[in-house]
Amino acid sequence: MSRSQDTASPITPCSPKKGEMISSIQLSRPFLTRLQIEYAQSKTIDNIVVYKQRRNQVFSFLMKVCNTLKFPMRTLETAMIYYQRFYLHNSFNTSTYHDVATVCLFVATKNEETIKKLRDIIAVVSQVRNMQLNSEQAENYRRKIIGLEIKLMETIAFDFRIGHVEEYLVKFSKTLSIPKEITYTAWLFSYDTYQLDIALKAPASSIAVALLELACKLEKFHVNISYRELFVNMEAVNETKVDLLDFYISNYNYSFFASIRPELHDTFMDLKIALGNVKQLVEREKRYTEEDAYFDERSYTTGERRFMLGNQRKRLYNEM
């Protein structure tokens, strides 16, 4: 693919003739770099610390709802990815983030074929949030969520392609003959990746390999992993390991893994030191991001909008 094609503007306004409606083309971009994510969030989030705190609360909130409704792990994973993608292009508001999380879960149930009626989801959401809703209030809230649903789907450009870390963990652990106990540790790690923006940067296959490697290091189990044979990107694997280790070093007490293995608090600093300076995902100059139409303010009132699947990142083509 030529460079001009690879960097095509995700939102391309079409010049209308007199009397015609304005139209635009919006491409999906499933993976971004760290600086691109930070740039997008700088335009939609006033206080990133508050946003991250609320994101962790949303994770706990959605986990409780999913457990009550007996949704599988993949539904929670998809909902958290949608939640983070939503705030790349929409302003974060501390009074509505639970509503956004609820619609993300609702759409995730459809995508993962774990469908529940919206009324049933709202009933559990109300219970978890200690909201007392009468029938009229519940109906108004249902309409509010339905209104948010189309906004979410437009934000993600109707791109419902989601890879699941859990599936790759099972597949790769069998291929590499990794014991079930270590695979379970990697599976526990995966819950904490949902609290981070890792899934916005790396595909599920690369995340799974990173978690298996960290679990093997933690349990002192030697394994030889060929990234080429598993069709994963080394830089994406390293990016995942660095992000997760940094999270455990600075916020271990707030992690899901700490609730299972609290005694390992100091171990992750040793793993980070042993990891050393590794090659992570390549960042482009800031000016390219600033000139990228993908990060322009989204319009939800344009007369005609076309949504297309697209991926600017050549480094990930082999993994899609």
C-alpha cells in the first residue's frame, strides 16, 4: 500500500453541490500509539487523573454487573474497549460516565452474542448503583441509553471487530506447553489490562503473548517464544509488558491481581528492572498527529456519514 493510501484522512468531507446535503467518510482505526491516545484525550478529558480513577471504578462496576448477569469475560473485555474508544472522541463528564459504561455493555452483549434485554441490564445496573427507579424513571433511562447507543456506534465507526485475549491465552499456552497454573496467572493479568489503554494500542494476540511471558517470569518457568511463529509484533508485546508492569509498580493495591496475590507487590519492580530498555511501538512526530483528520472533532449532525473499516498501522496488518 502506498504512503498516500496508508495515511488517508479518516474523516473526509465531500464538497457538496448546491442544494445537496454535506456528507463525510469516517474510517475506523482500531489501534493507536501512546502519543496519539494522549493527544485525543487532551481534547476530550480535562483531568486525566480523574478520568483514570473513574475508569477503574467503571471496571469494578461492569464486573459486578457482568457477574450478576453471568456474562462471560469477553463481554466485559469488549465493553471496556468500547468505553475507552468512546472518550477518544467525546467529552468526559463525571456525571454521565456510568451511563456510557452501561451502553457500552449493552452493545458488547450484542457483539458477543450474550444478548440480554436492555430492561434486564438496567435493573441490575440500578441495583449495583443503588438507584431506586420507578417504572417511569426506568423507561426514561432506557430511552437515554438507546439514544447513546447510536452515538457509541458512530464513534467506533460501526467497527465491531474485537479480538479476545482469553482465546489467545488458551491457544498459545497449548502451543507452548505452558502449565495451566501459569496460564491462570496470565489470565488474571488480563483483567488488569482492561483497566488500561493497552487494547487501544496492541491486538489481543500480542497482549496474550506478553501476559504469558510475564506469568512465566513471575513463576520462574522457562519458555522459548518465537514471535514470528505466533504472528505477533515484538514492539506491541513489549509495549504491553511495560504498561502492565508500570501499573503494578505504581497502583498495585488497586489492581485486580492484588486481590488474588497481595504478597507479590514488590516482585514487579524486579521484573521491570530485568526487562530493561526494550523496543516499544514506534511514535511518529507530533505534527503528523496534529494534522491527522482522525482526531478532528466529530460531527453527529452531518447530513450523510459513511463508515468504513480501515487501519493506518502497517505494523499490525499481519495480525489482523
